[in-house]
Amino acid sequence: MSERTDQLVSQRGEMFYPPAAFAQKAHVSSMEQYRQMYRRSIEDPEGFWAEAAEGFFWSQKWSDVRRFNFKRSQGPIDVQWFAGGKTNVCYNCLDRHLATRADQPALIWEGNEPGEDQVLTYAQLHEQVCRFANVLRGLGVKKGDRVTIYLPMIVELAIAMLACARIGAIHSVVFGGFSAESLKDRIIDSQCRLLITSDGAFRGAKAVTLKLIADDALDSAAGEGWRVDKVVVARRVGEGKGVDCPMTAGRDLWWHELMEAAAPVCEAEWMDAEDPLFILYTSGSTGKPKGVLHTTGGYMVYTALTHRYVFDYHDGDVYWCTADIGWVTGHSYILYGPLLNGARSLMFEGVPTYPDSGRFWEVVDKWGVNIFYTAPTAIRAIMRMGDELVQKSDRGSLRLLGTVGEPINPEAWRWYNEVVGEGRCPIVDTWWQTETGGILITPLPGCTPTKPGSATLPFFGVEPALMDDEGKETSGNGVSGRLVIKAPWPGQLRTTYGNHERFETVYFSDFDGYYFTGDGARRDEDGYYWITGRVDDVINVSGHRMGTAEVESALVSHPAVAEAAVVGFPHEIKGQGIYAYVTLRLGHDYSDELARELIEHVRNQIGPIAAPDQIHWAPALPKTRSGKIMRRILRKMAAGETSFGDTSTLADPTVIGTLVEMKSK
Ligand code: WTA
């Protein structure tokens, strides 16, 4: 084999094979090795995971690798990994590396403005985290207390999370794009007494406030009887950018002042393996977002192992995941997984389009990024701007590409492979969820032949299955169904915060003995999984989950709205867009102005990611005789289809004609 082809991804039939040179150096370099490791992980999970866990520091070893009940019919759902063990995730992310890599970069921070950056070595990050952990302790935060973090992508975010982990406080990070209302709900649900925020944030060319939003959230929380005692405010924007940052005496404290006064040494709290590590809110099909709870030992082992194998991480690699830490991808694969492996993890404050759409590749060249992990929506947005912005960069450092968040369309996959990776870099299309803690279905880049659009095969220890309409497991290949997982894996959620009943109902009641993902999937003739998308009322907008019920209740909270029904529709860049059918109260006019006002209203209620792309006036909604909205019809109409299937069960079939007419207006 010549040197060149040795370095290239090759294609045979519909399969793409990793470059031979890549495979040779990979942790898993043949399918035979994958199959053998996979078999062991399923046949002897306890042995497999104990071995994985041994790489970490435990102040006390576990007594049981795994205990669980996955069957609701046999009692409460309960999953425990490494029970009896004691450890600390922050200690394993930082202290454990100090002997060998104190002066190596841990976080490489790239600011919103090109040229603004900061590198924190393991020693420096360790010191900052210890100081902030002391700050938290000084403010009365104890093991088990919840701390809400509402910050942009600045190093203080990583420091605050690790400091919580160090002292055993449970962090609840709220994405900086969420509204005051959303922040308030999360503060109240998690019953937290301390909030960490910043004066503001830079987003592309703009500076926006965070503190005023946080103040609003705290005021309305107080109105509902929940008081937050202390607010720590990091200074990011400063004065002169039009971002106000009023400080409430006795409650609000500046981050930098507290840090100056804090001691740089802080003992880690030894946590039980099943003590909570964090809460992260995510949307479901009904009700308000739920607080997905992850615990210590299993999450630690799982994120580290997946990061190592899926990204074929080797010592010294520069690794970049472009997500925001406010989502699970950032928790597991910017912060915890990479730092647990002693990696150099790049944290990007900005947006892919500022100063122009070539920013990703400039950053790749600037830092010599080897492993790059992003979302299909970002790929599609950049792809649309043309190849030149990519081609003017070198990208010679790139070795591996990854995607996450939604199904990637084969066209974007091919562009990613050919233009971004120049046919040199395997692509890992990783399927997972906030609830799963880490990646569950994915290629391993040194061995798995890939097919554009398929997440391929399960990771070690993961047993997927597809359930048919009768609720039975399908067997063999070439089948479709609802995607479930048959047995526990260390990174999975343990409960939804404060409501175990909801956890059991949402994930374990559809199929007794199985974790139900909410996704549909197909297993092709080769046993490869193709995720077809959510089968529940969750929309995936730019890789972010949004519950239709949440958007509906935001719409209905507007005084002009009588009723709303929200569905997803295919969107070229976002994957899915938000399509809202709205019925107004008597006395209000169906006008473009009101449509704009409603979009703005949802934006203020939840955040910009929830803003409907389309308002469709609906003087009446298609309902069955029992009053149930027929979403199937609404989805078809939103997608631009003109035949709506069987409409005979509608209470009033003429509703359809009126709706079609309103659309064409
Ligand atoms: C979808 C993000 C297809 C899926 C880590 C899942 C995907 C939801 C993929 C979870 C993928 C995520 N291919 N679909 N590679 N990755 N999804 O909780 O519908 O924000 O249920 O976690 O995103 O979204 P979440």
C-alpha cells in the first residue's frame, strides 16, 4: 500500500473504512478486537467495568460493581455502580494528573474575539478550582447542596463545576441562552440557594446581559416563595459595552474578589460512588423540563472510557468539542471525559460564524486540533457558505471528526468527510442522550466501517434492542422499532431530581425491563443502527431538545392565545424547526404583527432556541371526537404535504380545509 492511500479513508460499496495508518495506531484497530471486547463487556460486565474503574483513584474500593433492578414490575427501578466505593471526580480530573502533567494544558480557552485566549495547565486549573471550592465552602455550601450555574463559555464555568464536584455540591448548569422564566423554574425545582452567573456574555458581534436575566429569575423565584441567598458574579463583559450589572448588597458578590481572598488548597470530599454529581434539565414530551440526575462513580468511568475509545484519544492530542457546556455534550465531552483522561480540551466561547464562517478552521489551525467534535446543524450551516472558507485553512492537524445531536444527513456527512477531513479522517457519528451520560451507539474510528447517516454499532457494555408495535423485541436484522436498552450501563441517569416516579414512568413504563430512549431506529442487514428520530413529542432543533408541550404552554400564556399545537417540521439547517398552530381568543385579529409578537413572547418565556419558525393561524384545530388533537395531520401539513391520510375520525373534517386556506394566505 502506498503512503498516500495508507492515510486515506477508503470506500467499498456503501462502507467507508478507516485509513490503515489510523487503524494501526488506534486503541481498537480491528473489528475482531471490537467484537471480542464487546462480547466480554456483555458476558462479563462486572469484570469489564471493574477493570475500567481501576484506572481511577478511589479512596475506598467498591464492594459491588453493579446492582440493579430494571423491571418496574419487580419494584422500584434502581441502578448502582461501584457501590461501596468512594472517590471524587474533581480529584480524578485534576489532582491525579499533577505528578505527570502539571504543566500541560488542561483547558485551552478560545475567546469570542480572535486573538483573545487563555491556556490553563493542570496545575493552574487545579489551583483555581481549589480556590473556588474554598469560596463555595466559605459561603456555606455543603456536600449535597445544589448550586445553579448560569454562565457563558468562560473558564469560570469549568472552574465552578469542578469546584462543586470537589466539595460534593451538585451542580445544575443552565444554558446561558435560556430565559429568566426557564432559569427560575430550574432554580426552584433544584431548590438551590446559590447562583453563579456573570455580568454578561459575548455572542459574535454583540454583548448581552446575563445578570439582568438572573435578577429577573431570582425576583420571580422569590415571588413563588423561593429565595436564593448568594449570587456570585463573574466579570466577563465589563463596563462600556452597554451591559448593566447591578449588584444587590448582601446578596451579590464578585467572583474575582472572592477568589483573591480564598486559600489555594482544598481537600476533596470523598463521595460515595452513587452520590449525585450533577443535575441537568432536559425537555421531555410532557410537562416542564426534568432534572436528569447523574452520580459519581459510574459517570466518571463511563465518560472517560467512551472519550478514550470513541475519539481514539492519545496522550498529547488536542481535542475540541464545539458544544456549549450548558448541554450534556459539554459536560461529558468538554469537561469530564477529556480531563479524566488528562487531555487538552479546547473550550470555545464564540459562534461558528464570527467573524466569519471560517472560524472553526482558523481555530483548528491555531491550536493544532487533532480531534474535532461538532453537530450536524453546524456542519450544514457552514457547508452552505461554500468550500472556500474551509479550503483556505490548513487542517493538517485533524485526525478524527465526530458528530452528535441529531441524525446527520448523508450529504452533510460526505461534505464533512471530503471537504473538512480531505478524506483523511474517520467520522464518528455518536448517538446518545442527556439521560445516557455518554455515547451509546457509535463507530470506533480505528475499526468500524461507517455508512453515512448511521451511528453504526453499540459501545462496550451497551445492549440496544428494537421493540415492535406489540411491545416485543424484534430479532434479526433489517427491522425497525422503538430503541430501548436492555441492561444498565455505568453512565446512565439514576433518577429525575425530586421525582423518582416520573423517572420510572418516562423511561421504564413503556417496556417492562427496558430503558426506553424515546427514539425510533432501524437495524439494517449488517446490524447497523440508523436513528430515525424521536417518536415522542420532542423536537430536535439544531441538536437541542425542545418539548412541544413547553412551547405550547409558553404560547398559551400570551393573553391573545386560546390554544396552540406545536409540531416539528423538516428544516434545512436546524434539522427540525418549530411549527406552531395557534387559535386566538375571541376579539383578537390574526395578523402578521401578532405572529411576530408571539414568536418574541416564546423567546422571552423559554429562550431563543424555542422561538417558533412558523406561526400557522388555526381558527380551529383538527381534533378527534374525544377532543384529542391529531398531530399526525398537523405534522404532515407543516411538512408541506397535501394528503393527510385518514381524517374520518375527526370531529369536524372541514377544519382541514380552513387550515390549508390559512396557510396559503
Ligand atoms: C438525538 C445529546 C441521531 C436523539 C447528546 C436523542 C441523535 C436526542 C444523535 C438526545 C445521533 C443525539 N444521531 N440522533 N448521532 N445524537 N440524537 O439529550 O433523538 O440533547 O434522543 O443529548 O438527540 O438529545 P440530548
